[in-house]
Amino acid sequence: DPRQEMTVKPVHVDELRPLLDSMKSIPLNAAQVGTPTGWMGYIARELRVHGHPNEARALSDTVLAWFRARPAPTDPQVREDFARALYDAGRWEQAGTEVRQLLRADPTNIGLRSLAGDVAARLGDRRTVDRTDAWLASLKRPYLNGYNTFERARLAAILGERVRANDLFLQALDDGFAIVERVGPHEDPDFDSIRDMSAYKLLYLDKSESSHEIGRSPVRSRAR
């Protein structure tokens, strides 16, 4: 699993090249979890956080070139991957156009509504950010398990509201937010502003740190 390889040992970019080349040729209808572009985007974010920004940007450009070399996607998941690829590449306006089109067909999709808010935060559209945050806060669906609160933490982190972002992140964990099949926001640039705060420390605590540095609340004990 490339995710495990990248998160437990240093990244050796040359070792990734054959894997990335093979991923480019995988058809979208292959029986697999996720899509080739989704996984390449994930790897690009991992490269960035592990100190390879140039390679990360190049891979983000590769993902966009992959889309542009093919007919416009019609599958909603692939279209969302395209919107997220634009977002990761810093093409905020284009990402916003794509996600708004997707929202017309699926207006209550939490991931899409959150992404639209993220784009707004990047573009300085505070009115849309506030509306998105209020919508997320109002959700009362079963089995949210803190997902909506986690996305509110993302919005606050993008805006640089560090204390609020950290508090919301901790609340999401208290509400049952689980890191499924991944390592959480470890590689996510949206959370860069709170990497030195307690929510991050309880998820990514250096083994050399003593437990008293982040406290001993029940959720902290479980997370560690």
C-alpha cells in the first residue's frame, strides 16, 4: 500500500516513479477502491508534506493533464476528483465552478458543500464560508460521527483561525470522528496552520514526547 510506505519511512521519489507510471494507465472502470487520479492526488499531497514541493507540484500538474487528455468526465465521483485536483493545484476559481455544477445535482452532499466552502475561504468569500459553516453546524443526520465538525475545523484552519480550528478538531474527535483507511489530515495543506497544536499532537504524537504535554482526557488517551 503506497500510503503505508510513505507514512512510516522517508519518501524516495525515484521509487515512486514506476508506481505512478502504472497508475496513469489504470482504467477508471477498474475494480478498485478509489480512482487513479484520486490516488495520484493523495501521493502529491504526501510528497509536499514530506519535503518534496517541486515533485508534488509536478504530480498535481500531471493529474490535471490526465483529465485534459480525456473527454470531460460524466461520472460524479470522477468529476469530484477533477474538482479536487484543481483545488490541490491552487486553481480555486476553476475548482469552484466544477463543484457548483456538481452541487446542482447533489445539494446536500457534505463533501461537496464543504469543498465549496473551502474554495470560498481560499478566495476570501467570507459570506459563503459563514453560510457553509452554519449549514455544517446545523446537520442532524445519523452517523455523522463528527464529520461535519471536522469540515468546520478545516474552514477555520484555512482562514487562519487557529484556536477555533483546533477546538473544532478536538470536538470532532470527541464526537467520534474516525480516521478511516488514512492517516487523517497529516498530508492535507488545509490544516497547515494548526500542525503545532494539540489536535495534531494527539494524532501524531512523537514518541519522545511525554503524555503530560497534551493532557490525559479520555479522547486523547484513545487517540494515542
